[in-house]
Amino acid sequence: MWPILEQKLARYRELECLQADPVIAGNPAKSSAVNKEHGSLSKVVLPYLEFQRLELSIGESEGLLADADMREMAEAELAELRPQLAALKEKIEDQLLTDPEEEFDSLILEIRAGTGGDEAALFAGDLYEMYTRYARTKGWSIEEIGHSPGTAGGFKEMVFSLKGDGAFTHLRFESGGHRVQRVPKTETQGRIQTSMATVGVMPEPEQAQVEIDPEDLEIETMRAGGAGGQHVNKTESAVRIWYKRGTADEIEVKCQDGRSQHKNKDQAMRVLRSRVYEAQQAKLHKERADMRRTLIGGGDRSERIRTYNYPDGRITDHRIGLSVFKLAEILGGGLDHLVVPMRAHDKREKLAAAAAGK
């Protein structure tokens, strides 16, 4: 059923033989490596062996259905075993499809206004409200890192973090262009305008997971811009960091929202670590090349992944051809109407690849 699990089972058996090898047992380093791999594989192999056992038991019970004297007992056994098998199948699939690189409980989310002027900034603000409301329904914590307000409201740019169980797993597919179709508040003729905002979702790794050489950093302090009174005018609290190694283009991060230079530097380094992590992963996995460019995009309409149509009260996810007529509910925090189908689609795609032994 899962060719890839047969491969894992074969490796598991091989490791069992290595564990019994006196030469391996006498070498602490090799023994530790073998035991570690064996323990890791056991998490998916042992449920798989139990699955095979249940399948065998079900087959035996089904074979007794033709026997009138045994039918009642067989039916009772099947009523108990089949739900167990279904639950175990679900568990194995989830274990099989879990990428350790995606097990993050903290993420950094960037929203930028794209084409559409003031209306795009207002829409970026609406997206920010949607994600923070959704986060609250999940019990996640929200921390603003930096923002640039729009001239008529909303945001030209908003950067914030979300932290909680499964945060990145739920929101990783939100990256891309988000298009809105609605009548702007400033429109007197009632004409529908199309605007764009882009969203980037990046896992926030622990400091130990990302190697950043201080020699590759150039740090500059300056006075913060925008509103803020005397603090803005007299204190060099804003921080800009350039990272100049290991990526096709240098990475620049600026933070000025914090009241202290220390906090702004801290926030900037958090964003930088997430961006560097993405760049490092793109190098390790060719299929994720140019990930950051794909995630953030340029705010152009052609890069859209989703359309928010206000006149029809409809949101359409163009990647899976899903349209949901619950726009107000979704903007109010009911994002699971879109997140759940997208995750289910991803699971089907991965299962198909696993079934093919890829």
C-alpha cells in the first residue's frame, strides 16, 4: 500500500541487525547513530506493522462471514477492527507526510500592499485583521514586529509573528498574491476596483537552527521615521541590518517600531533568521528554489493565489479551484473554510507521491 514504508521497514530490520553486531556495539559513536535512526524509524514502522496485523485479522474475519455458525462472531470482530484500521491508517499517513522541516510552532508573516494604491493598503489591513482574528480562535500569541501605515489607512507593509501549536502547518499555504475586488470607500460612481496585496509566511527557526556569521552582517542605526514626537526626532532607535552572504541577493531588514534600539535589533534579527533559513532550505532542496520570491512576489495581479470578491461575498482559491461564499465569516477569523481544504489537497498530493514510492 505504501512502497516507501516497505523501504523504511527494510531499513528498520537492517538496523536491528546492526544493533546486534558486536563491532557496532563496541563503537559508542556508531552505536549511538544506529540507535538514534532506529528509534526515529520506529515511530512510523511500528504503527505500520500493527496496521499489517489488523489487515490480516480483518481478512481472517471476513473469511468467516460465509460460515453461518461463525458469521455473528465475525461481524462483531469486524465492527471492532475496521474502525481501528481506519484510525491507524490516518495516523500513519500523517506521520508519513510530516516533514521535520515544517514542524514549527512560530512563524513570521509579512503582508505588503501591491497594485491598487490606497485601496491595496486598506486591503492589506483587512488581511492583517483576518489572520490575527484566526490566530485568536486558535489560541496563538500575536506579536507585531514592524509596520508602515498607508496614507488612507491600512498598511503599506505589516510584519508580525504568530506562535502556537501548528501555526506554520496551518498557514504555510497563505503565501502568494491575494486579490480583492470591491468598491472602494472613496469611489463615488460605484465602480469595482481590483487591488492586490502579497503575503509571505516564513517559519521562525530557533537561533541554533540558523548559522549567521556576525562578519556577514552590516548593522546601521538611525532615527526612526514617521509619527513619534521627540522620541523619533532625538533617538537613533531604528536598526537596519544587511546580510551579505549565502544568497543570490543580499537580505536587508529594517525595524523601527520598538522604543529601544536593542528591541529593534532583536526584532530585525528574528526576521533575518527566518529569511536566511528559507534561503538555506532553498539551496538544500532544488524544488524550493526561489521560494522567497515565490512567497512574497511583486504584488502583481498575475501572481494571485486567491481572490476576495466583495460584491458576490465569495473567496476563490485558484490553486485548488475552490470558491466559498462566506467572505464575511472568513475575514472575521473563519479561515479554516480555506485552510482545511488546502491542507487536504496537499495531503492527497503527498499520498499519491508516497504510493508511487517517490
